[in-house]
Amino acid sequence: MPGICQDRVVIITGAGGGLGAAHARVFAAEGACVVVNDINEDAARSVVREIEAAGGRAVVNTSDITHYDDSANAVKQAIDTFGDLHVVVNNAGINRDRMFASMTEAEWDAIMAVHLKGHFCISSHAVHYWRGQSKSGQAVDARIINTTSGAGLQGSIGQSNYAAAKAGIAALTLNQAAELARYGITANAVAPAARTGMTTAVEEMATRMAPPQDGSFDYFAPENVSSLVVWLGSPEAAHVTGRVFEAEGGKISIADGWRTTEGVDKGARWEPAEVKQAVEQLLASEVPAQKVYGT
């Protein structure tokens, strides 16, 4: 029986390990042709060999997702190798954790380059391709699947650079969904909680996320997240766009974003001295935001 992504062509960034490798394996198992993108060629090649050994189809790509011109080669390779492109999964990421007061410009820029710019580059080239198809009268059923984080949705102590980039990715997803629907493109984001090289770099996290030794459900296995990502990349998800999902263990939820409250309206300009009363009224009736991670 064909998988839910049979013959879909998928680019996955940062797919040499962790979540990206899990996404690649599950997409391939569901019939997709996978472009395994990673700057670590050996890691990407290992994932491709694993997919091929299981009977799947995959190729290695080492395009730099932070370099606009080079990232175009990932899209070109997908089309040249498999004849089309249907899905871009922006997964690649790094950490440069530091308290804000001690953060360097280099630590800020590195995160913005890999996460925020990295979510732009390949997606931009893919959208140009899909827009061209749409304008020529071809039916397009394309997907952009972004990777945000609870840190971007709620904030995270010691990760202001990462949180800001991931919040930007969530907002980018909303814009992409609104602008690209006319071309047959959906855009969604996933905030994962899973065992990866990034999450287990801290000993405490590594211990908490370790696989169970008793054969019970592996709560933090990255494949738990991949099931959602692969479904979002399938034709079945054509009606779902502009959503931010959270995936952890066996739980899938939608993150309910910023919303404008009823507010306090004077009907005229507030005098500076009057604002205190208005703000106190707003605070008294607000639904508090989720707490920042680490507080």
C-alpha cells in the first residue's frame, strides 16, 4: 500500500542527524523522494544510505542554507534528480546560549543566520519555482514546514537570540500562509520537543530525555514529531495552513497565538497621568501568558 507521501519530493534541511534525520527516514518510509541537506556531508550520506537500505529514495545535498545563491542548488538538485519539488522542511538549527547581558554580536548573528535567514533562503527559491508552475497553469500542491520552538512562543531564559529567531519564524509562517495560498502553497510551523544533539547537550536534559530501558513508549523520540511533519507534507494536509503546532511525545496541539483583547477605550486621547488607571484595569482582566521557560 502506498504511503501518504508517495512520490512527493521533499527537501529537509539539517537532515544529517536528530530531528532532520528522523523526518527524512519517515518521509522516505511514506514513499517520498528525499533531498537530505546538511553541511556535514558524511552525516547526510549516512542518512541516505540508511534510507536506501530500507528501500527508499534519497540523495545528499550540502548547500549552505545561510547563503542565498548556494541554497538554490538544493531546489535545483531536487528537480533535476526527482523531476519536481513538493515540500520544504526547514529544520536546521544551532544553539549559542547566553544570558542577554553577556551575549556577543557574533552569537546573535549566528543564530539569526542559521534559523531566521536559513528559513528564508531555500523556501524563497522553492516559492519562485512553485509560483512559476502556478502562473503557467499547473496545479500546485506545495508545502513549507517551518521549525519554531516553545522558546519562541513563550521565551526562554539564556536564549534571547534563539527565542527571538524562533518567534520570527512563527510570524514568518503566518505571513507565508497568507501570501502564498494563491499559488497552492501552504505554510505551517512545528514546535518540537524531542531528543536531539541540541536538546541533549546539557547533561540534565540528556538524562531526562534518555530512551527508556524497559521497552516502554519513547516519549522524546524524534520520530514522534516526524509523524506530524510528514502528514503536513502530504496531500491530505492541503486544507491546513497558517498554523503553529506543538508536538511532544504522543501529544499534538495548536499554539494559540497573540490575540487583541477587548481593551479599555476612552473615546479620546489618554492623558499620560490617566494611563495608569487604564493599564491597571487591563492587567486585572488579562489572561496571563505562559511563563517564560526557566522562570
